[in-house]
Amino acid sequence: MTIRHAPLFVVALPFAVVGLELSGASPLAMLSALFILAIPILLLLLLPGSKRELE
């Protein structure tokens, strides 16, 4: 997974929450979906920088 995949998770987040809301899911299920989909986005922020920039 690279930083290029980050927009996929950002786009998927509102669709997942709206889908859960339309299906009548509980607020707890919607919050847990937010946290589950936010994990890859947060992990992408922890990736090390390019070594070319450090030299």
C-alpha cells in the first residue's frame, strides 16, 4: 500500500457511513466503521519519507 492509495480510503469513508445509515445501523456501528476505515489512512501517515529527500 502506498500513499497513492490514500484517496481510495478517503472516498470510501463517506460511502460506507451513508450505506450504514441507510441500512438502519446503530450509531455505534457507524462509529466503528469510521475507525476501521481510518486505520489505513493513519498508517499511511506513518510511512517513512523518501530517502532522496533526506540526502
